[in-house]
Amino acid sequence: MKKLTNPWKGVKGYNCFGCAPNNPAGVKMEFYEDGDDIVSFWKPLPQFQGWLNTLHGGIQSVLLDEICAWVVIRKKQTSGVTFKMETKFLKSVSTESKQITLRARIKDEKRNVVFIEAELFNENNELCSQTLCTYFTIPQEQAKKEFFFTSCDTEE
């Protein structure tokens, strides 16, 4: 498993709630490539709870949406936007967990539309949430001009 580089690190004004490493209010996700999957490990924090010691469903959605975006960033080497997410919350996630794991991969593609499936697992590797994300991609030249996207590689 290799860690992905963040193509926006150092871009002025980059403050993504999901992946910007310097956003004090953000979730600061990092990503790894494991074959066809993109993987993220994340530590739930009490400030992201909904009910007592329970990770808010909105935060779970952010985590799932963000990892789906990074599937496009790495596997398609471009950017784009989420069009639709269909999420199922199957089991609560404790904010006292040491770590949760997210995994995502391309399920299908039709022209510039990518369908990505993603799962969120608790520290006992139990499936807690899953989503199917429909993502509109943009041409690489447009991603370069409008999204400052160059490429997403793995660290050596």
C-alpha cells in the first residue's frame, strides 16, 4: 500500500474540509492506494459526534464523499464533482474508536461519469456505512486550468 501525494498541497487558498492538512476545522484525510482500492484511515474525534459518542452521519458522508473523489483523482488523473450519493448507515460508529477504515473503488464508468462504491468500517472491521457515488469528471486540461490539478502520484 502506497501513500498518495496531495496535488493541492501548497496551493494558495486550498482549505478543503476533507483533505486539506492545515484546515483546523477539517477532517484532514490522507489516502493510500491498495490495488484497485483507495484507502483512508481516520481517527474519529468527539467534536464530530451527533449523538453521545456516535460519529455524526453527516461526517460519515463527508468521509465517504471525499474518498470517492480521491478515487477519481488517482485512478482517472483528473477532478470533477459529486452529482449524487446514495448512502446506507448500517451500524453506528463510536467517536471513541482508535481508527476507522474507508475503502473505495470504481464500480462502473460511462463516458465522463464514474460510479464509485465506498465503505466505512469500524475498528473491528465491521461494515458501518456504504455509499454509491456518481461523479462527473472533467477533461484533464480543464482540471489543470480550473482546479489546479496536475497529477496524483504515490510517494516513494
